[in-house]
Amino acid sequence: MVCEGIVLGYKILQQGIVIDKAKIEVIDKLPPSTTIEDFSKISKPLCAFLKHNRAFMFDEPCVQAFEELKKQLVTTPIIRASAWTLPFKLMCDANDFAVGAMLGKKEG
């Protein structure tokens, strides 16, 4: 038999079970995302856990939000550099739980 092994991302050792550092290294070095479209809308079910005395019920909307955020974090964003010589407009929006801004093509 072996003295240790890796199962489902965990190192099983004689001393106990520990996280396989190689599996979390990518996550640990992941820079903050600045490109998740509709982040505040997607994460809203998860943000509800911040409310005082809220029971922890990881229901279907939470699962969907979690899965969508995971997908967004591991998918290469498609971006295009702005043509700064062309006219543009800055659009801003705010609501009860988020603030956002984007550059858009100036019409007319």
C-alpha cells in the first residue's frame, strides 16, 4: 500500500487530510476580475447572506449564481482595446446594490 495519496484534490496523509497546494495555487494567484458582465445581478442571491440573522440556505438561486460566477472566472474574457482617437461617451448607472460604468460608442 501507499503512505499517502491525492483524492479529489486532497492529500491523504498518515497524519490526516490536507489540501493539495497545487490544486489551489491557480485560485490563490487569480487576480481580481474586472470583466464579469452583470456581476452584481449574478451575485445578488449570494450577497443576501450578508443580511443580519439570515439563515444559511444555499438554495437554487444561490447555486445558479455560484456556478455562473465560477464559469465567468474560468472563461477567457473577450475584450477589445478602445480606439481612443474616436469619440465615445461614458455611461454610468447605480442602484441599491451596485455601481457601474462603461464606455460606449458616441452616436451621431
